[in-house]
Amino acid sequence: MADKRNIRRHRKRLTLKFGLQESDRFAFTEDISHQGMFIKTANVAPPGSKIKIDLALSEENIVTLEARVMWAKKVPANMVRLVKKSGMGVRITRFVAGEDSYNMLCEELHAR
């Protein structure tokens, strides 16, 4: 299946918490872009769901945002490390806090 995105994604592993009502599940990013990210997790939300994300750029710099799950691939927890794309792709819908920090990180990664 061809990739429909025309936005450049950047491989970056960041720690995050996410959830439907509150950010209570731990996961990691695998790649990020200005418009979204891939979250590596065995605890996927259904496509179309709105989720809340607290993304740690550093211990003191947390980006809080809302996103919509565009697609998800659920695998057993013991297989997450073995399967290439186990998790979910999300599109950012709104920044609650830290938008400038997130955009600056994307720009730095794009410049490499």
C-alpha cells in the first residue's frame, strides 16, 4: 500500500503517556512530524478515537496535545518489539501546551 502522506516524518523515540479520557498509558513514539506521530504500543485505541497525549521532550518540557487515531495495529504485548509497526498512527488535532517546543523539535529534525 502506498504511503499517502506528503509530510516528512522523522524517526524519534520519545516517552509519552496517552489515553481516551486521561493520559494514563505509557508508550513511545517511533516517528514524528508536524501533523502527527506513530505511537508504538500494545494498547491501541480504535481508529477514529480522540486521544490525549502528554509527550516528554525532556523531564521539564512536556507537550500536551489531542490527536485522532488514523489507524491501529494491535499485537500481543509480548510481540510489540518483534513486529515492525505495532501501535497506532495519530494526527494532531490540537495543542493544549508546548506547541512551539514541538514545532521547534520537528524543525531541528528536518534540518538534519
